[in-house]
Amino acid sequence: HALGWLHHPVRLRWGRPADFPQARDHAFASTGVITVSPKLAQADDLRVAGVLGHELAHVAAIQNHIEHTEREADAVGGRILGQHIGYDRDLVQRA
């Protein structure tokens, strides 16, 4: 099912390293904010695109009050980007 679309602007903000305790943690979403880990600044373009596409899908679902899975966020994020989102060897999203 579709996760809806974004009804409100989305801000990106840098989080603190302590907000991302696991090695694979690079971002998280809330109603209108995607908080990104400082380690995303060192990531390659495909990881950045995969993570941000995935998190945009979460924001769309949250704004539309739609329950969804991580895999659904990957699929919708891939549609946002126009390419598949998979996972790299570190289990982080990658476009």
C-alpha cells in the first residue's frame, strides 16, 4: 500500500553521536524532522541517498498516520529516489 506523501516541510538536523549507539544507526525520522548521524557526513553518496530516501518514507507514513514496516519504507523510499534501496555489508540502506 502507498504510504501517502509529505503534507508538511521536513527539516534535516544533525544529531549527537550518542543518539546513534549502533554502528548501523545513521538517521531516524519523526513528524517533520530527519535527524542524521554525524557519521553520515563521511558516508558515500549511495549510502546517503539510501538512508535519506528511507527516512523520507518514514516521515510520509508518520505524517499520514500509516503503520508500516522497514521494508515498506525501503520500497517507498526507492520510489522517491527512482531506484532500489538495498542494504550494504554494514546493514545500512544503500541506493
